[in-house]
Amino acid sequence: MTGQPIRIAAFLGTQALGDYVMYHLTAGSVARALDARLTVIFRDDRPYKTTLNALNPLVDEVIEVPDESRGLLPLDMLAAGENPPEILLTPSMMDFGQCIGTPPVMRLPDRMAAELDRDLRECGIDPGRWFCCLHLREPNYVWRLGADRLRDVDPTSYLPLIRRLIDTNGGQVVRVGDPSMTPLPKIDGLFELGLQPDSFALQAYALSRARFFIGNDSGPTQLACALGTPAMSTNALGVGVWNPGDAVLFKTYRRSDGGGDVPVADIVAINPMLGNKRPSGLDYIAVSPEDLVAAGEHMFEVTRDGPRDLGEGTEPAARLQFPLPWRDMTDFADLTYLD
């Protein structure tokens, strides 16, 4: 040992928003466990990566890999520095299940928050009323065009939920996403933040300040969890949330041969084996608008006591061995599964 802090380099070699968020958290958990300095290596090939790098408080240094390196990691970039890393984490080593201890929490730096708070108010959001964030996955997102259509939802099925949250519960709904989304009808109290181009940083700020988040199997759900916002995944095919009190409302897994519906407990039990795979012989039935309203009521009730404190999760490891041990996401916290 040189007497200097251990340095870890993490190559975040992914493009999907959710994976990029979770790679950050896993790398951060390793750095936290070793009380190490973390260098993040990335390609700036998506509009959200630079912002996400700034949200991880455990990152000490950021290195952008040139595009011409394509699928390769130029290791000479690391060796050329004055303090090369002792440990290099590759994408295969940063599956979220390999997170050490409780997942870290992302935070917006103060230098970003003040300006973004002003921008959010200028969108018309009333600072005197609570708001939640909503994301509804559709097939037109430019970076995932038509991919995994089973995860998509009909945005109009969420309209009764939106109206309940606004008209009955007195809140506001901020919809996040991207400009390819289907615009919803004009509703007083509904703000289509995702339709604004180049608004990722503002959306991240909104997620960090929301009373709760409701979404489905998509990257914004993982970002909401990473920011510590109480979250529910609806029309879910997997779990996708990991903080205490978070909730999941699955699509109905119905046997195609007429054998009935798969119980929620069985879906949870097989989740570790599924990942993004789908069992054959099943039809996947969307959640009804009425059940989505009930899901919104659940989140409204469990967040009555105000913001929760997830702590910093400082759990130094006496010994760290590779490959890192793996846990299923259902083992991270006590989650609620709505039936």
C-alpha cells in the first residue's frame, strides 16, 4: 500500500438509462465499502449521462472515452495518469444485484438545484401544493424504438389516476419522459415536463422533489429510486424498485391454456430467474384504470408523513472478494406487492 486512498475505476459501458443509473450505484457501493476514490469512465452517447455523473456524490473523477474507441476500453488512458486505479470494474461486474450493502442515494449538487428549482416554478408548478411524478413507457422513444413492447402501456388508462390525484387529493402531476410521448389531454394541474426537449436535468430535479413517483418498467423508475423518492412500478413485468416502502403492481400473468392467473407470490418468487426474459405460455394483461387509481391512493397514504430518511448506507466491508456476491432486488428491502 502506498498510503494513498485506494482508487477504483468503473467503466459504465451501457447506454440504457436504468442500467446506467444502477451501474453508478453498484460502483458507488464498492467505493463506499472500501472508502475509495471512484473514477467513472463513460461515453457521452446519450443525453442523460453527463447529468447522472454529477448526481452520484461518490464520484471523484470522470473520464470521457472517445467515440472512436467504439466497443473498446482504452486501458492506456488509465495507466497514463499519476494515480492509476488499483481496481477496474467492468460492466459485467456491476449488475445491480452485486451492490454492496444498501444502495447509495443520488443527490443533486447545490450548484444545480437552485437554478433548476427556479426553472421548475417557471413551468407553472405551484410550490404551495405537493406534486408527484409519473412516467408511462411507450414504443416511440428514439433510443429504444419499438423495443420490448410488453413493457409499454396505454397512457390514457392512467387518466382516472391523474384526475384523482389532482381533483380529490389536491396534488399536481408532473409527467416525465421524452418528446416522443403521446400528449395527454389538457388537465389543470398536469404538467407535461417530458415533452420539453433537453429537459433531463430538470426532470431529475422534479423526481428528487416529488412526494412520490408512479411509473412502469423503464429507466425513470430506477432514477426515482436512486434519488430516494418513494416509488411504485405499475403494469410491471419485474420488480424494478428497491427502497423500503416501495411498491409493485404487476400486469396479470394469465396462462394461455386457460389455466388461470399466476399468483403474485409466484411472480415474485420467479423474479430472480427472469431478468428481462418472459416466460412462455402466458398472456400479460394490463392493469385496469380502477386498480391504477387504487395504486395512486396507496402511494398518497403511505407518504402522508413526509419525506423518508434512507440514510447514507455507510457499511464498510471488512473484506471484499470478487466476484461480488449477488442478491435479487427483492432482497434489498421490504417491498409492497399490490394484488
